[in-house]
Amino acid sequence: MAQETKYTEDNIRSLDWKEHIRMRPGMYIGKLGDGSSSDDGIYILVKEVLDNSIDEYVMGAGKTIDISIQGNKVIVRDYGRGIPLGKVVDVVSKMNTGGKYDSKAFKKSVGLNGVGTKAVNALSSFFRVESTRDGKSASAEFEQGNLTNQDTLEDTTRRKGTKVSFIPDETIFKNYKYRNEYVVKMLKNYVYLNTGLTIVFNGEKYHSENGLKDLLQETIIDSDMVYPIIHLKGEDIEVAITHSKTQYSEEYHSFVNGQHTTQGGTHQAAFREALVRTIREFYGKNYEASDIRKSIVSAISIKVMEPIFESQTKTKLGSTEMGGKLPTVRTFINDFLKTQLDNFLHKNPNVAEGIQRKIMQAERERKELSGIRKLAKDRAKKASLHNKKLRDCRVHLGDIKKENRLDTTLFITEGDSASGSITKSRNVNTQAVFSLKGKPLNSYGLSKKIVYENEEFNLLQAALNIEETIEDLRYNNIVIATDADVDGMHIRLLLITFFLQFFPELIKEGHLYILQTPLFRVRNKKETMYCYSEQERVDAINKLKPNPEITRFKGLGEISPDEFKHFIGDDIRLDPVMLDKELSIEELLSFYMGKNTPNRQEFIINNLKVELDIVEDNK
């Protein structure tokens, strides 16, 4: 008979604020990660501190914010009003303490619950806050949320404002590293949403005069636009719209009170709906919604009184009301587009003609594909029922909460042995596996029709749920997991080509990664070391001498499931696939996947020589 578990007063425990944050960090900052993903916790820490400085700018205090990230240390300095000197410790260490509860002071603030900087404090091995105002300054230092030093008021000639310095705690954020590309993208969004603001990051200035229009010009090059960007501004709302000549699916950049709502929400849904209604009324035709929105690239920003988000990380808006005496979010956005977009199209007939041509082109393509799409969807359903390609995770099987979507990962593998190893090693709650059969097709230059006719592409598209938009993307992280040999590299390249050709926004939004697995295992009787490069192998041999056993992993299938679980668990190494904004996707694919074989051969030879030179220098 099983022993009864005792449940007494001794089982009841109260945690203080910092213990709770450190024990349940996901409740406050989403997922942890190592910095390889733009929504990893270390970037949320930066954002939480920066949001306070942005709120100061919005309130008319301070036009410049200085940010420095050197190694693991982050410094954010604004020139706002400064924290009231007697409350410097309280606002970063006492829950339910802050200035944003007073709606008169912060009517349309990014953060309202006063948790942000407390979470940063609790999750940092070093945290310092310094406030300057009225010719005096006060500061305090903390370690893992514990106050270690507090300076009394001092006279100073420094400019007013707040300076926060912190180092994320390595016991919580394992093997982390800040990637400047992600930080820069975050900062650019802030300046697009706050025209006139200057952010200086590691000496580089970021500034915007044209708001969301600048954002779209950063996102899509002029030659790929069907028509010049439509840029509309009103009180508490800003919109930028264009259509892409080459992109197939919808792409949205949505914001609430300066917060990038990467998962959309009520405002993004209202915008999509209002756009369709306005276009139909303008042309007097009942166009299909999918034809109107196909290939759209757009951005919307609204300001809401005391917004309600679906999580602490504020990635999805849940509010249905604008606040005060304003109408609902849906009505507000619809009324704005109905008036402003309609007026714009009447005044700009060339743009109106361009939109109509794009809609009619989408309509023709949809009708051409209608039969193929139906057959493709039937095949996808049958494949799903028989579980031939996709081994799903419990988030999507309904066994655990949907809020865990930020942690979901789909590994795309090739071959039974590789997919078998990952399937046996994975976290079944959040990690899924999609198994390819052989090498994918080179999709460069092909139309969307091939996605439905090719079984691998069709089933992959269905697994990701991205046929028309990535708004309902089923997995936050898409990881290409192939062997570290020539065939594996080729499969990797073909998959990247597929995403660039048909779903580039997946890469733009930071969802695509390459899994790094060890090339070597070096071990003796006491210790095992996994090496991801030749240099790491040499270092391991020197450390584990004499005569350690060395194994070269030729493929993923050669790594046992017991070992593989280390490489896709807490110690997973992911390289994000990023786009060089200086190159258009067409130029990129044309060079690497087109028919210019001599040019590519010359490129490979030149770069191979560089690699060989590096090897020679290391000898």
C-alpha cells in the first residue's frame, strides 16, 4: 500500500518577491534561452528597463537614451525626470510599487503593473540603479534582488535622469550571449514608434522622422513594392501599407503603446478585417479577403488606455476597448481606415490601380490553384492522421496549456535514423519532429503551385500552419537539424531557399534556426567532452590526455538518444538564420540557387582559400 503523503502547516511556504521571480521566471519574462532567439529572456530584461525610459520620452522628458552592452553587462541611461530620490530602492525591489498606477502621469504607458524592473533586479547577478534630479543623486546596488549597497543623497552636476546597469544571472540564463542584431532591431522599432527620439547603442545612433513608413522601407526594398508605401496617421493610431511583388503570404508588424506585439492580438485582427471591408467598399466589389491581403506588408501602431496583454511579456493584445470614452478597438481601427484609407485611394488613383491589379492577380492564382489546394489539404489531413511525417508535441495535442507556444520547437530532419534519435530524445511537451524523405526540391524561381504539388513542402506548410499568414504559426522555433556533411549542408540550403522563396517573414521575424550538434566526442574514464569544432577537439585532447578516446560523429543518427537529449535540451546550440538587409531576397537566391554556376564556383574557391589560410595560421 502506498505511503500517504503528509500535508501539514510545514508544507505551506510564502515566497518573497525575488524568490518567486527566480523560481518562476517564465511568468515574468517568458522563456529563458541563451540569446540565440530574439524573444529570449535576456532581451526581455533589456526591454523592461528600456520601456521605462521610453515612457519618460512619451511624457516629454528626455529626447535621447544611451545604451551600452559590453560582454554581459547592460547599461541604460535616459535623461528623463529621474526616479523620485526617496523611492529609488522601492521602485526596483517592492512589488506593486511604481508611478504607472497613476493614469494621469502615464495614460498610455507600455508597462502598468510595476513588475518589469523588479524582474530584471531579481534575475541579475549585479543590478545598479542611479537617479539624478534637482541637482542631487541617489543610487542602490543589488545582487539577485538583495540590496548590497545604498548611497545617500549626494550633490551632483550630472544631467537629470535614470541610469540602470545589470548583468543577467548566469545561474538562470545558461551560456548566454547578446546578439547585437536582435538588440538593434528592438531599438529601431522604438525609434520608428517614437519619431524624434534618438537611441545611441554602443556609439551608433538610431533615429526616425517618418515612423512606420521607415519601418516598412527597412522591411521591403523599393523594387519589390507594388506601389509606394501608404502612410496614414491619426490620434492614437498609425498605419503603413504596401504589397510585395514576390512575397506570397501576409506580413504584419503590430504595436501597442510602443510594445511590439509579435503574436498580434485584437488590434491586428481588427486591422486585417477593416482593410478588407474598406477595399471592398472602395472598389464596389466583394473580393475574397485572402486575395485582398495576399502579399501585404504592413504595420499598425495604436495607443490604448491601460492595455490588457495576454502575458507579462506583452506579445499579444487582449484588450477590446480603447479606454476612456473611445469606441472599441475594432470600431476605432475600422472607422480610421474607412475614412483615411478611402480618402487616400481617391486622391492617389495610381496606387488604387496598383492594388486592384494585385488583387486580381491573386484571384487568378487562387482559382488556378483551387483544385490543387483541395487535394493537397486532403493529403495533409491523411498524413496527419497516420502520423507519417509529423510527431507533434503535447502543446498542440491539447495536453498542456497553449501559453507554452513560445517554447515550442519543430525540428526538421532527414532520414529515419536522425528523426528517430531526436524523437526519442526530445521534450514531448514542447518539441515536435518533422521527417523529410530525401533531399527537398530546389524551389528557387518556382511558383506557389509547387508547394501544393510537392508532398514534402505541402505537408511542411500544413504542419506549420502558414498557408496564408504566419500569425497562427504553430511553432515559435523552426530548427533545421541535418548532418554536418555535404549532403546535410545541401538539404539545409534547400530548406532555407524554400522559406526565403515562399515564407520570408518567418526568417525576418526570427523563427528559423540551424541546430548545431557536436562533431567529436573526446573522453577518458573520468570525463566526456563534446566538441563543435576542430579547435575544440584539440583543446579537449590536451585537457584529457593521455590517449583519450575520440569519436567523429558523421551523422545525427550516430548519436545515441541518451546523448542527443543534451544537445536539444538546456544546452542546445542554435544559430539563427538572419537576412542581410543590404541584399534583396531575389538577389540572394539568384546568386546562390540560380544558374550562374561559374560565379558560384569562383565564390567558393575564394572563400575556401580563406578557410584554408585560417587553418594554416592555426598550425
